[in-house]
Amino acid sequence: MKELRFVDVGEGITEGHFQKWLVKDGDAVKEDQTIAQIETDKAVVNIPAPASGTIKLAARENSEIKVGDLIATIITPGDTKQPSPSPPMQPQPNAAEAPLPPSKLTAPATPRDAAMRAKPGTSLSDMMLQATPPVINLDKLQSAAGDEKPLPSPSPAPKPQQKEIIATPYVRKMAYDNNIDISKIIGTGPGGRVLENDLKSAMMKGSMQRKPVPKFSEVLEEQHGHDIERVPLSQTRKAIARNMELSWSIPRAVHMDKINATKLWDITTREKGNAAKMGVKLTFLPFIIKAVVQALKQSPTVNASYDHDRQELIVKKYYNIGLAAEAKDGLKVIVIKDADKKGIIDLAKDIQQLHDKILGGTIAIDEMRDSTFTITNIGSLGGGYFSVPMINYPEAAILGVHLIRDEPVVQDGKIVVGKVLPISLSFDHRIFDGAEAAKFANAVKTYIEDPDFLEML
């Protein structure tokens, strides 16, 4: 008998969303046959059978699953030990659709009670399921309440006179930052002024803590309970939220510029037909990737990461270019591995294949990891002029490329209409300064504006 459990698929993934079964309980399966799909932070993972035999399903569709949880058990030929019966494979109902409990008084069975009654080997989740919450007979309570005579309303107590607080703005802010109720502190300064030393003494005693401020969600539910809806985040959105918090911790600055992309436009337009004959869709991106790689070689710190613990830079001597891509469930980053070793047509093929996988939900985790520098093609969505792209942690920088527009440019001393590409470079100011950012951006600009470089590619 083989147990199939959800294993760590890498990059710190600890949980997933069990999407669906591709087999039924009791089916005969073959080794390495895909039997289920689980959505993780990065992608939808196909789960293969570890052995041939009869499968007993354990995980439920449309439920959260953690690393180590049992997915299924496979009874192989010759097995005599039978697994315990599987729970029903039904999706969990929404809270609004769940049936109401019967109106009768029952004694509560807490998780501790369930643990005391459980047989050896019972899992913690099973013990929790055996714990029954108390159910109150509202009819009896209301009846009993009706027999009681109403008590006379107490007269309102006089409001206590509010104490005047004398303290400097600095001390007030210090109290606020440390969650101290400054009104309860006896000041030792002139006229009862609360001094910094008074505040520090209160902090050491730890007895002046303010009541916690209600969470905004609690306030919303109290004020607008019937007019709000809670929508669970998908695994992808959870990952985006975590990555954005990491990105926001980076002290960033932004360098912006414009590039005369007339030659880039002309060459791409000219070569589109030849690429189409090879079954390749040619865009501006492969040329921009090649220009970025050349600029990274001239500015190695832009292709680096910051090691906070060791106070060191990790400079990468390989060039894996990430491309931000819009998927059905949110933003994802596909990665062109070894971009410096590929030509324009090969880069275009990689972009097209990875983009198709993103849209089809078949992208592999390995195809979205280990980028060294990221490009976000904002121009493909239209609109926008400049932006402040979020750095793809733990990289040093990200380049935003925008919509190419017709604008006046100076050519041979004359003003003509040209194709202008705005760019925005967000960078980690701990790793390099604005001068290096300008140097990198100027290199990208030079390569894109250089017809000899573009023709050579």
C-alpha cells in the first residue's frame, strides 16, 4: 500500500489549493499517471500516481492542502492491509449554504474532549472534526427571559472629567508608537508635564498599554455587514501579496528616460514576415532583451541581489530575464533562461511558448523561477507614459517599457516625427546609486537606437 502526500515542490511553498481529481475513488491507476491537479503559488501542478493499483481518494476538491497532507492511498497488487474508509469527496459548502443546527441543548465537545476519546492514530484534523460546538435552544432562553420582570433602568453615571495631558509632540508620538496610554501616566515635569523618562518608566512596567484599535475589517463588518462580501484569495494572489510586501521593503528609486525607437520599429516591421514563415511571432521584446543583457554586462551590480544578513552583494554572472505576464488569475513572471546565449528568433520562440503556457495554465514552476533581472512590458496593454514598476524581489532592478508613440525627435539637426519608447527603471538604492542607474539606462538606449547593433542581431 502506497501513501501519496503533498510534497514540497520548492521555493518555500507550504500549501496549495486542491483543484480537482482526474480519477474516481476505486479506479485502477498506473504508475506516473496524472491523477489530480493542485494550484500552488506559482502554477498548477499535475500530481502523478506513485505506483500502480487501486486508488482510494483522501483529499477533497476545492479545499486547501498543506505540505505533508495525505492526498490518496494506492492499494498495490498483493496488499492485505486495507486503508480506512475515505471521507465523501464533496466540496465544502459555503457558510451561507450550510444547514442550521437543530434547536436543542447539547453539551459541548471541545477539541480536548475529542482528543481524550480519540483512538490511537487519529489525526489532529479528525479530532477537530469530532469536536461539536454547543447549540443553544433559543426558544427556551426567550421563554425564560419572558418570565423575568424588567429591571428599572439605572440612572446614567456622571461622565468623569477628562484629564488634561501636558506633553511635547515628541513624547506624544513616542507614546503612540509604543502603544502607551499617555493619559494614565503621572507626569513629573513642571505642571504635571509628561517627560520622556516618565514614558520610559511606564514602558518598563508595561501597565499602561492602550486597548487595541479595532481592525478595519471588524469596523466594516459592524457598520456595513450586509453590504460587504469576503472573497478568499487564490494561491496566486496570496503569492503576489507576499512578494509585493517583500518588494515594498526595498529602498527604491526610479530613473526615467525616452528612447528613439524608430530604427527598432523599422527593423521589427521588416522582419515580421520572415519570422512568420518560421512560425514565430516577432515583437520588439527580443530586441529589448538583447539590449538589456548587453547593458547588464557593462553594469554588473544591476544584475545582483542584496544579502542583508551578510551585508554583501550577490553578483550573478548568468542572465535569466524575467518577463511580467498577465494570467487569468493574476500577474506571473516567465523566465527566459540564458538569454545572452540566444538569438532574436530563439528568444521570440521562448516568449511565445511560455506565454501560451501561462494562458493555458500549463506553465511549470521551473519556468517561472531564478530570474536575475525583470522586464515589464506595460506598453502591450496600451496607455500609460511612465510608471514606477515594483521590483521583483530579490532582484536589484526592473525595467518598465511603455507604449511606443509618434513624437517629435531631432534627426540631423531637424525636427521629424519619430517612434519614441518611454522607459522606467526602478532600482534598489542599497545596491547602486542614481549614477549607475543612468549609466545602465543610457546603455540600453544606445543599443536600441544603434542600427548596426540591431542589424547584427
